[in-house]
Amino acid sequence: MPENAAHSSPKSKKKLASNRSSLGHKITYALRNPGRIAPYLRRSGRDTVLRWKHRDHVAYYRAVMASDTQRNPGGAIGSPTRERWLALGQMQFDYLIEHGLRPEHRMLEIGCGNLRGGWRFIQHLNSGHYYGIDISPDILMHAKKTVTERGLQDKLPHLTITGDLTLDFLPSEHFDVVHAHSVFSHSPLHVIDECLSHIGRVLTPSGFFDFTFDRTEGTEHQVLREDFYYRTETLLDLARQRGLYAQFMTDWERRPHGQSKIRVSRTPLPGTA
């Protein structure tokens, strides 16, 4: 893939260049969206407290998830309404089906949440072929409820808590598809690098790992410690440094979703840079 291919998407150039952490952006956004000032101030106050309590990012974000899940399990993973929860899950599922996800494949979902997309994957895959991990015990309790509500007990999905992304408890060359939706958008670069350093071990030679991220074409930045914005080239280069093949997924850009997607693999896949 040409290096500039990642910049040919229909997403708003102005939005992609925005630095959401800058004072100017915050003032402009507040003037245009006065109803969101109070929620942001509450988040900012919570961030100050949790930063003091938790220096480690995983521990920090686990506390964020506990707080959000207590209020609204769907909102904790970015789906404030049931309709949006279903729509985003369907979008994830449809995309991987289009890219060849088959019932006999073994799938690992990093940051499975409350199975927004996961329940569809569990339903589609053969029994025991879905493995979901998450850092939040609170959200995994709701994942188990989703399994029960959807009548998927016979599919024997694996749902496991994790404290890092070394994946050291998982077998080598086991997963055909690994999926992380809205995980790296909440992760500092060292957490992403940890995952990319170990993902190749658990992938089959022909397998792939898809992850979404918040893309910027301006200055890389973060908002509080919850939202991180990266340039595409930063993540492509990081994957390649770990011996992986990396591709910006331009066809994902046509979906009504604010994040972008990269695919990495151990061996070259069709169209992979």
C-alpha cells in the first residue's frame, strides 16, 4: 500500500487535523456544545482522582470502566443506547464476515467488553472457538449476561480477565482472527507496542489482527488519559518494527464509524504493505 493511501479516506480533513487537547479546541467545542460542558467537567474531575490513585494505565482504565459500567454498561464501551450497541456490533460482524471469517476459525477478541460484537461472533463460530479477554471484571460480568440472554451457553465461549497484553497464557499459532475494537483508542503507545510485540506468536501463519484507532493527521495527542489520537504512520511503523506486515484498511473508512482500522499479520496478505 502506498504510504499516502491512508489519507485518501472520505473522513473530514478538518476533523482529522484537530487537536482535541488544545485549549482553543476545547473553548470552541464548549461554545458549540454547551450541554456537554458539565459531563466533561465530571470526567475531568474523575480523571484527576484516578490519576492520583492509579499510576499504571491498565489499573487506571480498569477504574474508568468500573465507574462507567456502574452507570451504563453500554455507555462504558461507547454505545449509550441499545440501538447504537446493536448497530456497532452488527458493523463489526459484517466487516469480518466480508473478510472471510468462517465458523471453523478460532477468534480472539481483545477488549471484548459486554460482547457488543462478540455475541454475533460466538453465534457464528464453532463451539469453543471464541476467546474474549478484557481488563475489566465489571464489564465481563455483563458479557456473561449477554451470553445467557442470547442463549449461547452451548457455544462455550471463553471469557477471561487480563492485566496486560502479553497474551502469555494463550497458545502459540492458535488464532486465525484477532480483533480489538475501540481498545487502542484508549491506550498509550507502550500498551499498543506490548500487544504488537506478542500478537504474532498467537496468530496462525495465515491469520490477521484487526484493530481500530482514533486517527489524526495533525499532532498526536490525548484527552485526559482516556482517548488517544495517533497518526496512521506511527502505528504502521510500530507494527513493522515488530516484524509484522501492516495495512491501513481503506474499506473500513466507508463505515459510519469515527475510528480507523489497521490489519497486521505474520505473513503478507493480499494488498498488505
